[in-house]
Amino acid sequence: MSAARIVEVDELDFALEPRAWDFSRERADDIRAYWEQRRLRQPSLFNGRVLLLGRHEFAKRLDGGAALRGAFFEVDFAEFLAWRDFGYPGGAVCNGFSMAALQGSDGAFLLGEMNAHTANAGKIYFAAGTPDLSDVFGARVDLGASVMRELEEETGVAASETSFDPGWIVVNAPPRVACMKIMRLAIPAEAAKARIEAFLARETQPELARIHVVRELADLDPARSLEFVRDFLRYAFAQRSVG
């Protein structure tokens, strides 16, 4: 994987387009076998339809602002999971998604630890998910709608309870393109942690096991977090210190 490039943009502009994917055709038997193995270990995994990012580029708008434009295409979750776990083989395809970088009023970030039944069990990152067809409106893929949905589903926090800027911080770390939305709460991080963990305790099968408060990069376990998340936090903390 290449080093991350962090770009602030004013707009995300994504279409949904049909596309034939060589990986899904050429590795169909391997994908099927891998999915069966994963299902034996984690029976709650569901093979729905999700979206992967194909063509994309950073562009300048007519008003001088910056945009990230491109197109998603549909795949089975089993295909996505195999592609990811096989090491992202072949083609100019990326795992593009949005993340809710939830922040307390004291500036600390709140990250979730994925539960044992999920595909990313034990990993620590912000509320997020691979976009799916519920994030498609007409022929457009709305990652803003996706990030708000994932935040509420995973933490019980509604987007209306947060304040956020219109733009995005994109961590471009192919094959991942993470579109980060800092969403600020009016309460301190520890109070938010207690509230979210109470929500998780009421859920039958929550996606998150617990919440981690991160005030500086050293608070985040590098063995259980992904490099692009740490890249984002380095950037966010550096911006805070400058401000």
C-alpha cells in the first residue's frame, strides 16, 4: 500500500455505474470457498450487496473549491471481503467509504472497537461501513448519508446532535479512500463514551464492543488500529495544535 495523502475537499461527487469486475469472475471459486470458511467462523456475516470505488479523481470546481469525483459499482460482500483479505489483487479499484470522526467537546476523539461477530473483530476505528444501496439516491452515491446512518446505527448518536463542517478530510491511502467527517458533540468525550456504551449494552448484537477515548496518538493501540486512521489522527491533532 502507498503512503497516505491527506486532502481537504469541499465536495464529494460520486455516481453509481455498472461495471464488470475481473476479480469476481476470475476468482469465483476462491471467493466462494473463502466465504464458506468465514461463515463457519462467523455465522452472522451476511452476503449483501455493497459498493466499491472505481474511477476517481481530485478536481477543482468552477468556484475554486476542491472536489473528489468518481463512480462506485456493486459487488457482493463476499467478493469484497475476499478481495480485501487476499491483499487487494488487480485493477484500479478502491475501498471507498466515509467515517464519522466523533469528537467530544474537550477535543478528544471517540473510536469504537469492533465486536467479535463482525468482519473486523477487535479492530479500533471510527463509526463507518462499506457503502451500500441504501446510500444511493437516483444515480448518485451519497457518502454524507452513509456516514450519518453508520454513526447512529453503531453508536446511537444522531447526526443532528453533532456539529460539523460541510467539507471532508480525505485520507487517500490506496486501496483505501477514507472520507472523514469530524462530527463534534456538545459533551465531553468521557460522558459521550458512557452514553454510547449504555446504548451498546441495550442492543441485542451491537457492532461495537466498547468505546475508546483518544486524546493523543499514544492512546491508540497500533496493533488494533489501521494506519490510515492513525494518519488521520496525526493530521487532526496537528491542525488542533496549529489552531
